[in-house]
Amino acid sequence: MKIYTRTGDTGETSLFDGTRARKDDPRVDAYGEVDELNAWLGLVRASSPGAPVDAEVAAIQRDLFALGAQLADPADKLAARVTKAIVSDAEVARLEQTIDRLDAALPPLRRFVLAGGTPAGAALHVARTVCRRAERRIVALDPPVDPVLVRYINRLSDLLFVLARSVNHRSGITETEW
């Protein structure tokens, strides 16, 4: 399989259902934001955040591929055939359980905190903001996407914040409050 196809040279791309869309189409923009988020999480993993965080981030990256696939499949043709391309309430529940577990081990949050800390912690803060941008693009889609995708991306931004705090806390970095 060649990396280049030349089919996008006119500013269009193919969605999973075979339709062509402009590269500035809101749907393409939304899954592009999810792709950027996934790349930032790759940077987190490259920053050696520790085995438990690395495993959780790898699972999130897999989820984001599924979420992006669902966004690129407006006719829902792919999800019926490829179960790994489905984000469901089970993934949302997994995020919530992880948030609760990590947050219980952190000092109580009394104020806003400034992004920073270790390289992995800082990258998680950036990933959180990219996640929020992706969320804004997803909720703006018309017709609306499956509501579970919105729940997942909303919960994910919360988890990324808690992961940043957790990574920094385990490294002995004191948060800078605002």
C-alpha cells in the first residue's frame, strides 16, 4: 500500500462510506482534531510517564482511533463490521473509574492549577486542551453524532487533567495554583 494516493490533491478526502468531502468539512475537521489529540498522547507516552499511565494512555489511543473512525463513517457502515471501531458506554465507564481511582490518591483540588510539571504532565495538559477543542468540533456537527462520542470525549478531558495531576504528584512536583 502506497502512502500517497493523489486522491486528496484537489482538497477532498474520502469518508468510510465512500463519499467525498472537502478537507475543511466540519466532520473532517473534527476527526482531524481527534488525530491531533492522539499524537499528543503519543508524546505523553514517549515522555516515559510510568507503566500504569502508559497502559492507560495506550488504551485511550485505541479508543481515539475508534472515535475517529466513527466520525469518518457518517452512514455507520463501518461500525457494524469492525467492533474495534466502536466507542460505547463501557469505555466511558472505564474512564470514570480511572478518574475516581486516580483522583482519590491526589491532594484535594482547592484552586485552578497552572499547566506544567514533568514533560509527561505538561503534555497531558496540552492533550486536555486539544481534547476540549475536539469536543467543540464534535458537538458542532450537523447532523449530531452518536451521543456516546460526546460523553466519551467530555470525560476524556477530565481524565487527562487528572492524569496530568497524578503524573506530576507521583514525580514530587508541586502544582502551581492560580
